[in-house]
Amino acid sequence: MKKLSLFNKLVYIVNSLIATLLLLSFLLPYISPKTIPVFAILSLFVPFLIIINFVFVLYWLLQFKKQLLLSLIILVIGWLFITPFFKMTEHNSSLNDDVKVMSYNVRMFNHWQWIDDENISKKINAFITEKSPDILLFQEYYSLEKQQFNYPYKYIKTKNKKDKIGLAIYSKFPIINSGSLNLEHTSNNIIFADVLRKKDTIRVYNLHLQSLELNTKMENFGQANPEKLVARLKERFKQQAEQTEIFLAHEKGFKGKKIVAGDFNNTCYSWVYNQIAKNKKDTFVEAGIGFGKTYNYWFPMRIDFILTDENATVNKFTSFSEKNSDHFPIIAKINW
């Protein structure tokens, strides 16, 4: 530190702060937002912290300074113990009896014209027709937007008779049972459907956990000031934790094959993800490549997931880049 210039000393102080935040973020999966709500906010910034620490490593490396070890060691710890931020290689194979699953937050098929394109609904329909998943999960489904999907079986649950926004599960396999967890005091929800494939019953959960209601195009994400933003995020993360507990209690009642997918409105570094993904395979981690980005924002955020049983084989995962919503569709091929 003594041999550093004044500028590099300041850089190292900032580096130390950012590295410490990243190190603290490794505790996020183990601390419920109900315990320390403000700490949960850090989960949104972990991808950013990883990138900044990587930049610091490069900065010190180019100067042949040992200060690179701080961020480097923490990045290595993260690489060993937390969910991958970036996948260098992918697993890409296919079997005839793979189950192709798609999850897609369609933002009400652009019913309110957030995107200046009158053909968004048709584009989504054409995309799904082309990809032809066996099981199709929608979040922010809008029943007033006329859509025809060529599936013999479906379960659609809107929040109530007046509010036509909800969740949907479409299937090429018979649906023999379905239901809703009917989350209270929120427009978000969790539904499920038991599909019969050959002799197997597969339970499919479609999750849309508490929305953070952030406007990513406005200062302070649409809040009047940072204090109100923090207060809102704390409350939303507490709601996500409560919804996760409701899901986990319901999930225990089914012991068969399982697919858990949807929009978690949180990253893979959160307590919420860690609880839901426990004893499951994340299809991106198993077979994806790159960042697996699922949200249309300037830095890579993965908040939509397809999870399955530990004994299943994931033969392919793809995150697409179609900008027909604020989320990108994801597809996984799963085999038991």
C-alpha cells in the first residue's frame, strides 16, 4: 500500500469496499429477508459486483500489482461456492423422449402498448408455435388478449373475475389435477398442474413471486427518493420470503417428479432462490452457456428459472433474446 500512488490508494480503497460487499453477498442464500430485509437488496447487485471485481483484477494485473489478489481470491471463492454467473461451456444433446419446457413472462402480451409495436402479441404466438414446447408456462398472462395456442390441455388462473391477469400452464400431456396457492394481498401467485406423461405424473409449478415494481427507465427506479425505494424493496423481499415459505410447505405434499419454473423476481444469489432450488437442478447451470440473461436490462440479470429433480438429466437450456416483453423466454429439455 505504501508503494502505491495517491490515485491507486484511492482505487484500492474503493476496490476493498466493493470486494467486501461481494464477500458479504455470499451469505445472502442463508439469511431470510424476513430477518434482515435491507440485506436482501444486495442480491440484485451481485452480478454487478462480480463484474466490477473482475475489472479491478484486470486493473491491478496490467500494473503487475499484488493488490489484484483481493478481488481475485473473493472471485475464486464465489466460483467455488455460489451459483455460476457465467457459463463457459454448454451441454447440448437431445433424446426423443425429452420434455421441452418453456417459461415466459409475456407482460400481458403488450396489451397496454409498453412496446411501440402492435404486432407483439402475434410475434409471441409465432415464436411459441415455432419452438413448440411440450409444457408452456406463462407469467403475466392476460386473458383479454385473444391468443390461440395449439395445446389440448391448459390451466389458466387469473387473480379474480375482474382482474384478468394471471398465470397459465399449457400442456401437450393430459392435465389430471391442477390448483392455485392463491397468494393473498398481492397480484402475484403460484399455480400447479399434474401432467400425465406415459406412466409418470409430473407436477409442474408456475411461480410468479412478488414483483418489485421497479421502473428501470426512471431515476430511482420510479421512486420519489432513495429512502422510499429502499423501503419498498425491503417490503417486497419480505413478501417474497413469505410466498416462498407457502410454496415450500405445499411442495412437500408431492413426492413425484417435478418441474418448478417461473419468474422469481430475484436472482440466483438470493435466499428465495436458494430455498426453492434446494435439492433440485437449475437447468441453466446444468446445460446453459453465457450469462443466461432473462430480464431486458443493461446488465445481465437472471431472474427467471426452470428447475427440476436432482435425478433428472438436463440436455439443453436456452435463453432467447426476443424483445417482445421485459423478460426473455427460456427453454429447457429435461429427461428422466
